[in-house]
Amino acid sequence: MIRSNGTKRVVLQELMLAEGYPAAGELIGEKSGVSRQSVWKAVEGLRDDGYGIRSIPHKGYLLEELSPNDLDPTMLENILYDCPWGHPVLYWPSLASTQEPLKEMARQNAPEGAVITADEQTRGRGRLGRNWESPPGGGLYFSLLMRPRISPGNIQLVSLAAAMAVWESILELFNISCDLKWPNDILFGEAKLCGILTETASEPGKVHYAVTGIGLNANVDLRLTGSSARTASLIAITGKPVHRGRILSAIVKKLHHFVSALENPEGGRKLIEDYTKRCTTLGRKVRVVQETEDIFGKAVSLDERGALVVESGEGRRVFAAADIVHLRQNQ
Ligand code: BTN
């Protein structure tokens, strides 16, 4: 596992601020309140993480190359420097799933905003007990720990907020306008680009934690994974590899904004309003997959808790959580 530490983060920040010039170890130490020896140790640590840093006698350290790992936690914590979330970021080259270790950390009182990310998941999990294919090098897989100060009955709003955070990040970073499929799939056309899994622990009146896992097909080569035509990836849409760390940090910043806003009712109303505009499920014929029998109807709106309202032959039904199939108009 690779993790950042405070000294590594500030040393990297100073080296980046020097923009192509050497930064003196003594000055970095003074600015960051650590000894020259600690600066040197941090530089060694950064080199181990893949950063190209040259020592220039009598001048200092010159940052020549960033880490080839686009999920390097020191870099991520630097980008998230002014965001209360994203501290710490923990990175593993391979994990079974990013969800379980973060839930364990949540139970051990880890701080809100902690992130776990991995290059590969060997047992990635999707919603409703499904698998989430997580080959190395291609996808963005991460989980974020939140402790939202909202009533447990409103927890669906956190999932909708996550979908909105992904939607906005993709629009801002790549100028790609996606659609949202209720409750939290991000579609490009009809193909799935990103899935979200939120797992929570609560007691009456209080949410202990929500761990939201985001799986985004960033640089996944869909020809190699044998994925169906109903799967999209950013590399296929943009035609070039994308930087997963930039996407992760944009999503974390936006989620912090949306979830903090949920603490007052106006924030919830605004979220539902924004989500509704981007939700392609609304106004469509849908099949709601249920354990006993499927329900067919038209998805008409979301209620104030983010549940889906469906008009069927037997009147209006409200679904807090369900698997939805979009139907063609003639189905
Ligand atoms: C879905 O659409 O079914 C949800 C997919 C969620 C996948 C992410 S990847 C990061 C986190 N770790 C997991 O094992 N699953 C979630």
C-alpha cells in the first residue's frame, strides 16, 4: 500500500510550485516547518513513488517528472489540498475491493473524506450482488467515506449526489454530456460509463457512515475486456488516455459540495431539481425488477427523498431502491 504523509505532500507541493527551477532543501524545510533531514527523507520517498527528482549541488531539488502512477496518493492529496475531503488517500496496486477496507476504517473512526483507490480489483462489487469487472491500468475504482449529517431516510440523496458529482466532473473535464439512469448509473448514450455503490451503517435518527464506491471506465479497452455494446469508456469517447487522478479529485471536491449542502432542506431540493434535469429514466417506460414480480409503467418523477415514482396500471408506486430497465416506447 502507498500512502502520502504530510511532509511528502508539502515537499511535493513546493517542488511543483518551483515550476522547473530547483527548490532549496533548507527553504522547503523552513516553509513546511520540518528539518532538512526530513525534507531529504521525503524526497527519497517521492523518488520511490516514481517521481523524477534531481539533486543539484548548492541549489536544491529539481522536479523533472511526475509519478507515472496517475493515482499516486501524494499527488491526489496535493490536488485536494484545499478540500476538506481526500485526506488520507490510500492506494493499493491491487485489492479485492476498495469497499471492505474503507468500511473497516469507518468502523475504526477514520476521518470523513478518507479515500481508498486501487489500480485493480480482483473481486470488485456492483449493486445487487453483481460483479464489477476491474482490470488493472484502465478503470478508476475508488471508495469515499462520508458521515452525512442527514436523516437515514434521506440516504438515497447521497447516491444521487454521487451521480451528479460524476456527471458534472465529466462535463467539466472532457466536455462530455452524459445522462443519469436512476438511481446512479452514468450513461453515454445508452451505454454505461460509470456505476456507483453506496453502503451505509445507521441507527434511528443517525447515519454512522456512508461508503460510496465509484467505478468508472476511464482507460478500459472494451475490446479486450469483452464488454458489451452497452458499456462505454472515456478513452473510447475521447480517443486518448485520461488522467484518473484528475477525475477522482474532481469527483471528491464536487461530492463534498453536494453532500454538505444536503444538511439543509434547500440543498436536497436543489439536488433533486438538478438531477431531474439530467435523468433519462424520467418520462420513460420502465420495468422495475422486483423479487416477486416485475412492475411495468412510466417513470414520472422523484420524490423529495430521491425515490422513483412510477405510474403503472395499478396507480402510482414509489420505489426507494430498485433495479430499473429502460424500455423502448413500443415495448
Ligand atoms: C454498479 O453499477 O453496480 C456499481 C458499481 C460500483 C463499482 C465500484 S468500483 C469501486 C468500489 N469497489 C467495489 O468493489 N465496487 C465499487
